[in-house]
Amino acid sequence: MDAMERIFGKTAQMTVLKNLIEHQNESTYLSGIAEETGLSHSSVSRVITPLIASGIVIEKPLGKQIRTFQLNMDNEATRLIIDFYNKINQILE
């Protein structure tokens, strides 16, 4: 259990967000996040929706049915979340 899980608990949304932070300079797919986190495809889809709505995650269509996701590094909230994630892990681990 890492510092974020100790503070906020282990939720699907936190798991997805941590995965995106750990791969912040990469685009990924729902299936890729699901595979790496052990969450179901439907769980990832459900919890990534509010991250997109808040502007923290960018969704880009790739063809008609494939979507890619990446952290929105132009969003101030995203940068603050990453900074908090890095600092809390330094302090508590």
C-alpha cells in the first residue's frame, strides 16, 4: 500500500489516476489501464469519465471505436495533483 492509498483508501478512481500519473507522458487505452491496474474495462470507463469532465484527463478518439487517454498537463489541477502525489510519496514512504 502506497502513501496515497493509506490516506485516501484504495478506490477504482484513485487506482486509475495513479496509473495515469505513473505514465503521465504517454497515451493509453481503457484496456491498457484495465490490464495494468487489474480493474475491469467497465470500471475504468466509469471512473475515467469524471476525470475527463474535470479536465484532468484528455480523451482523444483514434478511429471510430478506439479512444486514448492522457493526463492534461496544461491543466493546473493536473499539475497540482501530480505535485501532491510526488511530495506525499516522498514524505510518507
